[in-house]
Amino acid sequence: IKLTDGIRPTVLEAALAVACRIGRVVRRGGERTGAIFLLGDSLNVLKGSRQLIPNPFHGHEDRLRQITNFEIHDALVEFSKLDGAFVVRGDGFIQSAGVYLVPNEVELQLPAGLGARHTTAAAITAYTAATAVVVSATDGNVRAFSAGRMVLQMDPDVPYGPVVSNEKEN
């Protein structure tokens, strides 16, 4: 994955870790929820987008707004049930959740069967330097997009290292 706009590797790893947690919830017959985490180039991502709900991170101290802080991953899983995307700076600071993304019209070539969430994520990454991590509400798979194309697909039930988490498995 092309790391752009100074996206730290630990930020990408943390986003993938929480995305896999959300994917496992989907797989276990929990809520039909999905998520988009847009990493890096956050100022351009936010241009033309709007807040759907009050930003649940507004006013919280910085350590509680870091995607690399595994203590907040339970909250991120819960917030994924709300409409809208997470916008995260390259250093891991969560600028907002519940963001309605308005992508520019771009030509995309995506695998068949991917829906609006994936199309939106791919489109945003086509005209910004952001990388998107997407959780499918249908199958729980985690996919990453960069430069308008899918660059990674993960099964959330397959353990991947070296992400270290204090996550409790049920």
C-alpha cells in the first residue's frame, strides 16, 4: 500500500486491526455494519464532505482521539454502527467520525460486487492522497484502496501480525 501524506505504518496497522474487529462482528452474525477509515490527506478528504452527526470525538483529549490507542477500539467498533466515515490524519489523530463523503466523479475499475461504500472510498482515494480502509457490511472482508484502486483484501478471521492489541476475544 502506498503510504501517502505521511501516513505512519502504525496508523495503517491500527486501522486494519480495528477494521478486522468490525469485520468479525459482521461475520459472527452481529450487526450488519461496515466502515470507512480514510487515512491521510484529511484536509482534502474533508473538502466537500459534511458532518452527518455531531462529531463524537470533538472535545476529547488527544490520546482518546488516536487510532493507535487500542483502548478506544471498542468505541470505534460502536461508532462504526453510525452512518458516515472516519477521517484520520496520517499521524493517527481521528479528526472526525460520522462524515458524509461526497466524492468527485472519477473513472473507476473495481471488482464486481462491491457496493457504494467501496466505490466512495475508491473515488476519494482517486483524487486525494488518502488511503481508505473499508469494512464490507455484507461479508465482513476488509479492503484497502489507494489511488482509486483496491490494493489489499483481508479476511478478518485470519490472524495477521505484527499488530499487537489488547483486544479480548469472545
